[in-house]
Amino acid sequence: MNERLAIGVLAIIYLVGFLGIGLELYPALVWLTPLNLLISIGTALAFEKLDIKPVLVFCLLVFGIGYGIEVAGIQTGKIFGVYQYGDILGPKLWDTSLMIGVNWVLVTYCTGYSVNALAPRMHGSLKVAIGASMLLILDYIIEPVAIKWGMWTWATEEVPLQNYLAWWIIGLVMMGLFFYTFEQKTNKVAVSVLMLQLIFFGLLNL
């Protein structure tokens, strides 16, 4: 499968998801969210040009850090605020959906490549800050949709400000790992996945 075909298939998947969930033609599609995340990251990684070992190390580190912080956040309420996961994202361990670790890998990987595409020659520290800020924007767009469809819920009526601050700080760590691993490499499919997510969640917010 070439890049254009892969991007086209992903676009169709996200379009079907929007028609089913956003227009509520088939709301039960929201239960396929974990499958969508796996297909998205799997397809993006399939077009990775770097050797498998550093890519695997990166994925395991981001999954472990992201999932570990989410577990600590759920158990203490001190990191993001007080919240809990619903059943949409699938199986949980320590009250935390395992797929949230996969999501950290997905958004970090795709955001990092998007920054590389936008500013390939920018200094690494600036890339890290911009990437973390993009992760923050993505989370801000996702939050209302995730809450509406029961992916997670907050103890307060509004999403706590500390959630966004925590996302940005953690994003700095994740982006640091990305640019340490991938430097100035490119992956058009990963960039397309981020664009599709921004469009998908943006439209669901309308």
C-alpha cells in the first residue's frame, strides 16, 4: 500500500466515524474508538523509515510514561484533576484505560512529524515547545467530545485548568523523546493522521 492509498483509507474511516457519531446515524460506532486508534497508529508506523529498534524504544517509553502518569492522575487526582474513565476506551488496569497509553504514542508521534513538516530546520528546543503546544490544542479540542460520549468524566463541571497545564508539561517530555529519536525525518501518513484528528474532533465540536 502506498502513502496516498493509506491516507485515503484513513480519511474514509474518519469520515464514516463522523457520519456515524457526529451526525448520529450510527452512534454505536463510538465503541470502535480503540480500533480506530490502533489502525491510525499502526498505519502511520507502517510508513516509518527509521530502524525498528529506536522506534520500538520510543513507543514503549511514551506508552509507559503516558500510561503511568494517567494512572497516578486517576489514583491521586493531583496531576490533571479529579476524573475517571468510562468504558468506551476498552479494558482498564488500575482504573485507567490501557488505550490511553496508545493514544499518547499516537498523538506524540503524529504531532512530532507534523512539526518536522512545518519547520524542518527549526531549533530542537523550539520544536519541542511548539509540539507540546500542539498537543495542548489537540487535547482542548478532544475534551468536549470525549466527555459527551463518556470516554472520561470530570468531578467538576468545567475541565480543570491544571489538566491543560499538565498536558503541556508532559507534552514537553514526550516531544523531547520524539525529536531525540526521529530528528528531521518525515512521515506524510503520520502528519495526515493528525490533520484527520483535528478535522474530526473539530467538526464534532460544532
